[in-house]
Amino acid sequence: MARWCLLLAAGLLASFGPVESQFPQDQGFQCPAKDGYFADPDNCRKFYQCVDDYPYDQLCPSGLHWDDRRKQCDFKDVAECGPITTTPGPPTTEDPYKATSCDTANCPLPNCFCSKDGTLIPGGLDPSETPQMIILALDGAVNGQNYEHYVRLFNDTEHKNPNECPMRGTFFISHEYTDYQMVQQLYSKSHEIALYSVTSRDLSREPYEEWIQEMVGMRTMLNLWANVSEFEVLGMRSPRLKPGGNEQFNMMLDYGFVWDSSVSVPPVRVPVWPYTLDYKIPHDCRSGGCPTSQYPGIWEVPLNSHYTESFEGGHCPYLDQCVLFNYEPNEILTWLQEDFNRHYENNRAPYVMSFHTNWFNEANLIEGLNKFLKWARTKDDTWFVTMTQALLWMSDPVPVNQISQFDDWDCRKRKEVPPPACNLPNSCKVPFKPPPDVDKRWIPGTRYMGTCFSCPKQYPWLYDVDGDGGQADFFEPPEFEQ
């Protein structure tokens, strides 16, 4: 049993990092490079994360050693103890727009925010003055399998913020299997609609043009089939949390996106706040695909890996990857409280709760989540907000005792509310004719979709977002006022 637990720990650490992470301490260690992970020369369990030439000491769990070649904790009989000398790679052409280290003097709010390690609170507020934001983020298709669960989750009469406004979430929508009438209904209730792509395929190695088709195409589909204003779709999440590097963020800059929430943060004792990409990211990028160039004004809402010491779930950006499905509701409540308190009792960075649809297929998980929501509502300095609402507060930080004057969180101050969706949507049965040269796994056939608008000629897809089966759709960057 003990070895099984170590195997579980080793597997999780390979993906998400160490259990123990300390505040920066001067240990006399000299970073071999400006950024990266490096072994301690004297202690096999110990290693350092270097950020801008500053070493942060970390420790592998008991029974594991740091393997400097593979950059992970592993069993003693497998790990290579001590520093490993590596051969420098061939020289590369320097990126003229390469992101540099945070310069707070030249990064003022509201359009720029950075800190050396990502842990500082905007506006220099004390944690006691800072509202603890909770962001419910739900990924994937919206349809009959999950829609009623979402309606019950966002119970307008039960779950409210201190200003009596109902809590709202951010939905990252993918196209395949989505019922657009249901998306339109969520949108009309002021939930935030964001993008997860048309196909949900791994885009991390795809070129710029494919990111356009997947993300700008998805934004257009939401407008065509769910009446979601393209100007209100401000953010996105890369499928499977695999960012596409500069290709993705070049597309975002060109097509007017404001924020992304795809980058995972390794487990650290003090969580990381959202930051703009005017400067390089202030933490290690374990998933790969993080941007290396400057993207002024584009925000990253990072996913602080969930971790609590009480359970063996491990470190993960999605809650259902950590919480075992056989947990009892009270166990889930305890787990979530401990995880939440890592934010609340430190720097109050937004607590992003990301879910796959399968969470809402398990009664014990739903009950455990509801218990947590009721518990969190007992705190008068805790607010449930959308991604964009969190960034609006960061752009203009207001102490928690003045939140009642913060219009962007006041549902009564919203000027334009979208009309509700139709009661009797069209249930469309249409042919599916995917482009043959993109992915051979897409097999032609028949697909279904719900919408309040007229049914398309064929199932909307890449290069055919309006489903007319005609000339391939082409997107041009929108023109924005300077």
C-alpha cells in the first residue's frame, strides 16, 4: 500500500510538480541559468526553481529524489541524484519582441499588471482589504446532459453575493454536441460566455491559421446560433489546457481577445494572481506552450493547481482530476475548504474552480460542491464572479468595504441585458460534412443541434461556421478604435 501511494505521488509530481514549496530564501545557491529547475549539489531530495536568477528552494516528498535529467521527483533507485550537465543547444535568432522580466515602474494599472513572483495583490492592498473572488469555470459542450445541473448550480434564490446579486460563472463553450438555445439562455442570465474551440482537439502544435478557424470560428458560431454578441466574448481557454505558444497569442492580439485562462501554475504555497503578458510569466510553465513574446494588455488568468495536504488527490488544474469520485460529500467539503483557504489565508488570489462536465454526473460531487458554496457564502468578503468581472476589479482595485460602490459587480447597474432564448427551439437534423484534409477521425454522417434560429443546410464546422455548405469562411482581424 505504501509503495502504491508513492507511485501515485510520483506520477502526479511528474505532471504537476513538488508537494512542498517554500517562500524564497537565500541559501547561497547560484542559479546555473536565469530560469528553470536545478538539483541541489548536496541533498538528493532538494532542488531549486530559479526565476530571474533568484532560487526558490523546494523539496521532494519523503522517499523520493529529484531527477535533474527529467526534472521531476522519482523513486530513489530511478532518480539520478545531483546536478546533470547538459550540452547547450544550437544558437537561435533572438525574438525582437521577447518578453522580459517584470518592470513594475513601467506597468501601471489599468492596462498592465505584473510582479516578480506573481503573488502581489493589485493596488498594494492588504489581504484583509481584498475581496476573495471565486470563479466557477465550466468547460465543454452545453446540452441536455448538463444544462439542468447548471441551472440548479446557479440557483438565483439560494446562491447570492453580499450585494444580493446572484452568482454567475464563466462557460468555455465548444461547438460539437452543443445546444445553442441553452447557451443563449445562459447568456441571457448574464453568465459569461467564453471559448473552448470548435472541435476540442489539441491545438498546441497547430499554426496561427488553425487557431483562427477554431477560436474566431467558435466566436462567430456563438453569434450566429446563440445570439451572443461577439464583442462580449472576451476570453478563451485552449483545449485540454495545452496552450499554443506565440501562435495562439498572436491570434488573440490580432482578433481583439482580452484574456486567456489556459496556463497552469505548479503547486506553490502562495497562489499566483492574474497578470498581463506585457512581461514574461512569473512562474514555471509545466504544460509547455506558454507565450515567450510580449502581448501588451492581454491578461492571463492562471490556473493555480489544486492541492491540500489532507487527501492524496494530488495537484491538478481541474477539480475532478483531484477529487476522487468515491469521496463522501463531507470529505469533498473538507477538501475544498482546505484548498480554498490556501488563497483566503494568504494573498487572496482568485480561486478558480474549473470543472469538466463529468463532475455533474455524480450525486456525491454535486452535493459536496453545494455544501462548499453554502459555506463560502457565510463569509461577507467572498464573492462569486466571472473571469471578466475579476479582471475589471484588478484593473481598478476597490477595498472590500467599498465593493457596494463597484458598478461592475452590481447586477442592477448592467445597462444591456440580452433577451431570453426562445421557448420552442428548432431541433435541427443536418448532414455533417467535415473538411477531408484536417482530421480523418471526423466521419461524415448526421448531427443534431438546437437553436432559436433557422436550421443550417449542413452541420456548422471549421471553414463553414454558417453551415451553408458554400465557399469556405474567411476571417479578417476586426478594426478597433485606437
